Amino acid sequence: MFLRFILSLVFVCFIQNTCPAQESGGPPKKDQTIKSKRKLRKADKKKWKEDRAAKRAEEKKIKAHHKRIQTKEVRKRMKRSKGKSQAIRANKREPFIKRLFNKQGKRKTAKQHKERTSKVKQ
């Protein structure tokens, strides 16, 4: 029993001796030049932009249709709730990650504070 197991293991090892991954014969050949790759990327980008524009237009159309089929009272309520939510959202701080990676140029420097105070004194 043990001898059969060892012989079958050795047999399997000899069968799997081939390495198909290394039979290709070297690195892949360059079938495209840099210019043709650039043209393909440019075409893909153009197609992506067109698809994105079409998708956005479709979403806008769906939103307008949804708004149009509402009654007058519902449209007024939607407008009020939208204004209320924007007012509440405007009062909140930016998320921590945004504040953490915020550009330093947006902060007021000491020079800007001095200029402001000098204009006030006149």
C-alpha cells in the first residue's frame, strides 16, 4: 500500500514536469508602436467622454420627467425641502479627510491680515 502511494507520487511528479509558462520563447513582441497606442488611448477617451455625456443627458432627462409629472403642491414641497437641505448642508464642516488634505493656499496668511487692517485705518 505504502509502496503504491510512493510510486504514484513519483509518477505524478514526472508527468507534471512540463512548464507551459516558459515555453513562449521570451518576452512578448511589440506589435503596436507608441503612436498607434496613443491613438487608441485617445479614441477610447473620446468614446468614454461621449458615453459619459450621453449618460448624464439621460439622467437629466429622467430627472426632468420625474419633476414634470408631479403636482403643483408636490413641486413646491420639493423646492422647499431642497432649499432647507442646502441651507443645513452649507452650515456643516467639511469631512475630516478633506480638511486633512486641504491645500494650504486657501488659508489666510499673515500678510493678508496686515493688508486688511491697513485699509481699515486710512
